[in-house]
Amino acid sequence: MGSPATRLPRPATVGRPCSIAATLALVGEKWALLAVREIALGNRRFDAIARNTGAPRDILTTRLRSLEAAGIIERRPYQDRPARFEYHLTPAGQDLKPVLQLLARWGDTWLDADPPVAYTHHDHDLEATLMCRTCGDEVTPHTVQAHVQAPGWTRQGPTDT
Amino acid sequence: MGSPATRLPRPATVGRPCSIAATLALVGEKWALLAVREIALGNRRFDAIARNTGAPRDILTTRLRSLEAAGIIERRPYQDRPARFEYHLTPAGQDLKPVLQLLARWGDTWLDADPPVAYTHHDHDLEATLMCRTCGDEVTPHTVQAHVQAPGWTRQGPTDT
DNA sequence: ACAGTGAGTTGGAAAATCCAACCATTGATG
DNA sequence: CATCAATGGTTGGATTTTCCAACTCACTGT
């Protein structure tokens, strides 16, 4: 992942204080991640994003606005007369690609029928896995322990099964 | 990630055929991933999930039902008289943990203020990164190429920026 | 007898989403 | 010149979801 020059405002969440909830507050609304997917694929224009995601155009407008406000995408004019715009990922938006990658991988793994998109890494099929940079081991549910910082929001019971 | 014994039905999606869209059709509704998060943390009872996510109880009921129908969680009775249940992750649900991990990591990286949950791997801080199992290199936007299988849904332009 | 726990239901208000149609600007076509 | 198509949206109104507070039911503990 990249590293932030400036960090984005953390949105308010309810329930357990959690970066997952905060992240989902920014990109968890309907169509938001699919819009990011299209932009990541290189489809930067409103019409292309609308067509490829299937999102209603008015909803897409509000999503693009809030993703922009959140600092995940940028709206850049590419011509005047008439004014036309395209959307680009910010560094933070780029950093959502691994999330999309993993969502795609989950679907490819667990859902019926052929995966509609194939990925190659360098020149071979991509076999992505989460690794720990410190020790080089694979990250599995068993080897990871969560430590909740906020008092009152304890975990109850073991992590697995 | 785990490997599927039986695969789950792929939900219908609009727009570009895509495993991301299909996955989000199952877990992309409001509160769904947060419910999975709580169950993954070991909080298996309805009240605990409701309290820790902040989800309205009626919505939580419908989410738990559809996650169960999708094959992501299981509802198991742990006593009769009165009938009481707890929720467990199926293997497919377990496999969503890396997705949650990455969402948390994105928030920890890009959002202001201290991350409310810390993770340790074995005995050190977790520094998770996506690696390719085939070649051992890190997976970055530059080194991955998407190949759309479905005709008519081409990618336009380069993957980056 | 009464309060408390656990797992929901219910009714009604509020918000979000969906859809089809519309608008404005400009360049190309007949 | 009238019209068409492309682009990037708006708009109004119907539909669907979500939210909230209160309620239920079946017990258990005091």
C-alpha cells in the first residue's frame, strides 16, 4: 500500500470504534466501490462509469461527489467548451485496489460459474495472498490477534469458528 | 484463503459482469460486513452484534437471514427452552476476514486519529501486504493486469492514475 | 412477584434509491 | 438551417430501505 502525505478526516461511526466501520462509511454505500472499480480500470468518464456499473445516474452523481469530498477520487476537467470532466483516483483511492482485488478473489473462489475477469501478475496468473512484512509468514485467522483499544468494546470469545 | 467444498450461487448483478459486484451483492448492504466483523471477533449473539455494530435490530435480523441464505454465516441453536441461537462463520465467511483486514488497514493508513484496533501476528505487530504466491513479489497496481472475459465490457485506458 | 436476558416483531416516520424524462453545450450530418 | 449524437449531468415522482421506539414471548434469578 501507499503511504499518506495527508490523512483524510475520519468519519463518525456508531457502535464499536473501528477502522472497518470508518472505511465503510466512506466507500460502503451502494455503487461507491463499483465506481472506484471502473475508475481503477481506466474508465474515467461519467457515462462509461454509469454504463459499466449500472448505477442510476443521479445516484452516481452523488457518489462521485462524496468520494471526491472524502479524498478518494479527483474530478479533473479535460476540456472546456463544453466543460467535460474525468475522474481519477487519488493515492488513497489507489490504495483501495487491494480491497477490490480481494473482493474479486473472494467471489472468484466462492461463487459459482467462471470468474468474469482474470488477473495476471507480471506474466503469470495472479495468486494473491496476505503476508506479514515483518516475518514473511502468511496471515491466517489463527496467527492474528485483535486488540481493542477503546474501553468497553471488548471481544468475547475466540477468534475462530 | 480457504478452498471451497461447495460453491455458493452467484447472485445476479447489473453492469459489467464482475466478481466484485457479485460479492458486494452478498455483503455490500449496510451493516452486513459489520455483522460479519463482530462474528469474526467472537461476538456471536444477536444482542452483542446489535450493540457492537449499532445496527437497528430489525435490519440486523434481515441481514443475518440473508448472510445465512448466502452461505456466509450459520445460525446454530445453543439451547432450547427458551430457544437461543448464535451465529458462526462458514468457511466462506472465514474467508472474508482478509477483506475486513484490508478495510481496517486502509482506514488505519488513510484516516485521521489513532486506529481503534491493533493487530498482532504471532508476537509482533501485523504488517500485512498482498503478495503473489507464484513469484513471491509484492502485488502492486503496476504489476497487475486485468483481462475482461465478457465481450462488450472492455476496459478503456491504462490501469493506473 | 418482579426485574432481567435474549432474540426478535411491529408500526409508522424518514431517508435513500430508482426510473424515465429532461436540459445545456458543442460538433457533425443532411 | 434543422436535426442528430455525445457528454455530463438535473428533475419529479414512485418505490424501497432504513430507522426508531416500543412491544412481545419465553424463560431465569432474587
